[in-house]
Amino acid sequence: MADMVTIEKGLGIDGRVAVVRFDRGDGLNALSPEALRQLTDAARSFEDDAQTSVVVLSGGPKAFSAGFDLKDAEGRSRATMDLGALRRHLKLGPRLTRAWQDMEQITIGTIEGFCVGGGVALAVALDFRIMSRDAHIRVPEIGLGMNMSWQSVPRMLALMGPARTKQAVILADDRISAAEAREWRLVEQVVDAGATLDAAMVLANKIAAQPPMSVAMTKLTVNRLAHALDDLAGHMDLDQFALASLSEDHKEGVAAFLERRKPRFKGR
């Protein structure tokens, strides 16, 4: 299986910065099941790394990620899985976002081009996000007859509040511009196109210059307080997704997407 993820360590101040690059080289950077596994393994590879204080997660130059790969053969096999097998397979996404959120290192995402669906779920699991001025974000799941999952709704809620989270998720066809994302507190910084990685390294070096253990403990405290109740809601989204995937509306949403037409939902 081709490597979609590369890791470069020993960068920045005292070698305390690492860059994880997720780039499939196709301009879309879709999240196939294999990509989910490789990105999860990348996050877990830092568990015993005391030398690295900051990890920058970079997508491709044209896209952070187009979201879950609806054309991937393994992903499409979900349509024929029984409920038990489907629930097990659906754990790949939440496992990925949890692995990145739980990292002791500070994490910074760089968003060029666009960030869609599962890409948004991954981005909001990070500590900081830097977005290029011409990029956009979109959360299309509801438009495909699904729910936004991977435990991302509680994370978006913590960043943006209830109304903006509903706006971002429910209005599935709407693109969120970089300026809007900054105003909504979905991203922390907006820079010129092609400059997100440089901006991330500036921030990473500022963080890496701080006492590593104090930084790690502060991150843990803030995350525990901000996300203390997330599991009350987050554990349900996997089963909501499994249930929605059995609906006629989901089949219609995916078919319409693949056929490049507007879906006709019937509430069943």
C-alpha cells in the first residue's frame, strides 16, 4: 500500500517541531480507509516522543482534504456490510480524530485550497488551524443524507457556539470562506495562498520555545475542561451515521453526488 503520509522530525527550535504531510498527489486528498489508518498511525507515532513539542499537519497544496473517499472500493463496500461489520468499520474516523486530539504535542493544521467533510472533522480535532485566504471549508454530510460524525460536532460547538455550528453543518451546500471561518472562530489565522506552512512554522517555533512539560499539561487541562461532556453526545454519532446510512435519503444523496445532480430527499 502506497504511503500517503510522511513525517519529518527535528525541525524548528532545538529540533522540537515535526511536520506530518498528508498528500495523495491528486489534488483532492480524499480520506480513504487506508488514509485514515495511516493518519492515525502517524498521530500515535508521537506517543513516546519527548523531543517533539509541536506537530504541524499539512495537506496537499491544492486541498487539505476533500473528505471521505466515496469512490474508494473499501469505503463503498460499506453498502453491503451487515450492521455489526458497519459499526466496526465506522470506528476508523473517530479513532483518527481522537488520536490527533489526544496527542500531548500541540498540533497545527494548514489548510490550502479546500477542506471538506471528514477533512473538517480532522481539522477541528487539532489545537490550531491556519487557512489560506482563497481556501474554503464545507460540511456536506447532511446533503448526502448522513450526519456529521467522527465526534466533530462537539468540537465545532466548542470553537464556534451553537448557531454557527448548526449553520456550518445544516447548510451543507454553503461554502465557508476563509474570512468567515476566521470570524466564526473556526480557524485562528488567515494568510496568503501558499503561505500556511510558513505561518504554521512561525507559530510552532513560538510554542516550541516554551517549557515543553508546562505546555503539554496546559493543553491537557484546557482540552479536558473544553471537552468534558463530549462523550455524552459524541458516542452517539457513530450509530446515527450507521442508521442514516441505511436510509433511502442517504442512497439518494450519494447517487446524486456521483451523478452530479441535485438530490430529491423524501425523509425515509
